[in-house]
Amino acid sequence: MFSPEGPSLRELAVQALSSVEHGYDLLAPKFDHTPFRTPDSVLDAVAAALERIGPFGDGLDLCCGTGAGTDVLARVCRESVTGVDFSAGMLAVARERQRAARPDGVPRTDWVRADARALPFREAFDLVVSFGAYGHFLPRELPGLFDGVHSALRPGGVFAFPVLAPPRPASRAFWMLLGFDAVMRVRNAVWRPPFVMYYRAFRLGDVRRELARAGFTVETGALPGFGRRADGSPRARLVVARRAVTGTVTPPTAS
């Protein structure tokens, strides 16, 4: 399916009936041959935007998958790049892919298996990016996710990710995504373990509020090259959330 090198319909069905972690372990060897991989056009646009506000020291690719986002970090980070994912299969592919693409190991690249909702880092990075992973988080999980990213960043650090404009209700894409989400909700209601993947659950307004609640200053800007919709709004934006340079000072308690 998708291409001769991509997964078959049967392989996709087996993945869909697995947990998220095991499903991606199964899909990992063929993931880069599916439409689920973030397009190079988006990766290049984000890298170009980050080059204008960088450079950075240490970078983290959140939910790195097979490592496409770490290529972006390698362009803008001087010291190190870290990819974190909870799928061992995806990390194995990412590791081999990186060795082939950057055999000299510059910048240094590390791979960490961990749950993005419980990141094992504290003030370790200057930049965190993420591409195409938010459909795997329920809305109620975003506060913990963003708190973890905030803690992983050093003061002044940046959390950046692209957001594509949702399709209009009159479009075919809108109904396709609506149907996909409906099928996934039915699947998760009758089958265990659940496979969380909802394309329409990540709304920019909600995301901005949760990022601000976590302590970020949030800006968005249009990603050039993707054009604008009929109402003038950009088809693709880059969210740039920055951790404050200085932390909040806790007032002394009265004695």
C-alpha cells in the first residue's frame, strides 16, 4: 500500500489492532514509505524558520519516530541532538538512518526510549521540536505534556512545531478526517488495547491556552511556501513557544 516499499493493507490492519507502541514497532521498517511521515517541504520550512531565530545548543525531537525531525535539529543545533520516542522499533530505524546520513556524528546524536508524557529531562535543551505526533495525545494529556517540555527546556529555550490549517467543512479532506476519527473512536470503544490517533483533536486555540498555562510565551507565524486560504489565513503556521529567561520568584513565607 502507498508504494511498493510501503506496508500492505494487512500490515496496516494488524497495526491498527495493536497498541500505539507495538503498532509503531511493527510499522517502523516501512514508515518512511507512508504518507504518515512528515513531508520534506514541512521539515525544510521549519528548519529555515528556526535558522532565522537560532542557532541553538542542544535540541530534542519529541516523539521522533524514524528521525526526520532530528535532521532539522542537526541544521540548527551546534552541540547535540536527542530523539525521544517510546517505540523501540522506530528508534532502531532512526539510529540506522542517522548513521547512514551523518556518519561523522556532528552534532552528537543520542536516542532515548521514553514516554513523552513523562520526559526524563530537566533544563537540558535549548530547543524542542515535534512533528505530526499530537494526534496520539488526548486533550486531557496536553497539560502534562507541555509541562514536561517546559521542564526539559533551559530558561529562554524554544518549543517549536508546525500546525497545518484544518480543512474546510465543504472539502473532501474534512469528511475523510471526520470519518477516520469516528472509526477510531468506535474501534477504541470495542477493542483493547486502545490506539489513540485522532486527527481533529489538536486545535490551535486550545494549544495556545495550554502552552500559556504551562508558562510559555507563545507566538505563531506563517510558514512561507504553503500559501493562504480564501479568507487570507495561512495554510501552515509555526508555533514558537518560549520559556521565560528567568523563573518566577517564590515569595518568602511569613514567619
